[in-house]
Amino acid sequence: MKRNNRLGGILAVIGAVIGVIGHYFLFFQWYVAGMSAESAEPGCEILLKYLHPGLADLGLLGSALLAVAAYGFFTNKNWAFLLSQIGMVCALLSTWFINVPFMAASLPPVYFTLFFPYLLIYFLFLRLVEKVNWSRILLALAFGLAYIFCFMNGVSSTSRIITVGAPIFAVVDALHWVAMFGWAVIAVGVLMVPKEWMRVVGLSSAVLELIVGIPLAVVTAAELGRFSLFALAPISCLILLVILVWPGLWQKWSGAE
């Protein structure tokens, strides 16, 4: 199907403008408030002080990529859609996770005001611009969730190493980032031209996160006496592992040869 470059350019411009204005506005409004808030979770104060500006930078990077993608769409360049999706990955991550430490500090999850418009733009890109079928969209969304959850485990483990220093966080920390990178690659790749190597990357990321995520979830749940958010990554990866190893399911949903 022919790509709707004009609509792609318009959506990319909207996404870029939302990101630039939104990130500057929210950061200046809430950065100091976040740093001075008392958190119910250990390590959240570090996330609000150091990760908040880092994610704001990631969001601004996403806006820059969307702006360049808009130029690509308006000039009918083949690379425009790929760049727009990389920008959307940056935009969605930058506006999702930071809400977690905000809520832990009894602050409103203000970045959802950017996340949900970005999510809508993401779906419009896929359905109306590139005309991707729903099975590939849902696969990409599932890979994207695993990417975010692995990022959550990685950054939270890093903050706990600094504040708590427990060995469990030190031994698993780096591998969450490896799994996250794998999911990020195929979350974008499956929307382009799905290949068998992407399934291999997904399998590797899923197994890796299960190896490091399950012990982490068990230990932290035992310490907290309740469900641990560290369990979200291994749960999502287990579901995706089943999907990826189920005979014929990857080929059917992704259209890979």
C-alpha cells in the first residue's frame, strides 16, 4: 500500500511540537517539586533528581527526530517512517516511566498528559500513514511494553544499588539494559520488514529477562510483603516467549518469511 506521506508529515510535526513545548513546560513546573518530595519507595528521590532530566532530554531527542522525519515525509523520503518510529519510541518511553516515581512520591503523574497523545499519534502513524495490519501493531506494542518494563527494572536496580546496595540489584542490573535494547530493536523492526533474526533477538531478550527478573521480583516481593513492580518485566517476557516459540505464530502475526 502507498504510504500517506502528507499525513505522516503532519503527525510528525504535531508530535515534535507537543514534545518540545510539553517537556519544557512540565520539567520547569515539576522538577524542583519532585526533588523535594518525600518518596515511599527507596531510590525514587534519585530518579526524580537525575532520571527526570534524562528522560526530558530523551523526549526532546524524540521531538528532534520527529521534526526531521516530518521533512522526510514531506519530501517523500523512504527513511521518514523509520525515523518517525525511533522518535516515537523515545517519546513514549520519556513520558511513561517518570510517572512511577512521581506517584510513589504522592505527586500527580503529569507526564501522562504527553504519553496518551503520543500513543494516539503512534497508532495513527501505523494505521493511517504506513497502513500496518493490526497483528503487527499489537506485536510491536507488546514488544514496546517489554522494552519499557525492562527499562524500569534497569533504572530502578541502578537507583537501589546507590541507596540500598543489596547484591541482588548489582548482579542483575546491566542485563536488564541488554534485554531492553533487544526489545527496542524489534519493537521498531517488526513495523518495517519483519525478519527471522528479530524473533531470535526477542527470544534472547525474553530468556535473559526471565533469568534476571524472576529472582529480583521474588526477593523484592518478599521484602515488601506485596506484589513487586519488578515482576512486570519477567511476566511480560514470559508471555512474549510463549508467543515467539509457538509454532507458526510469529510468521502468522508478523508476516515474516
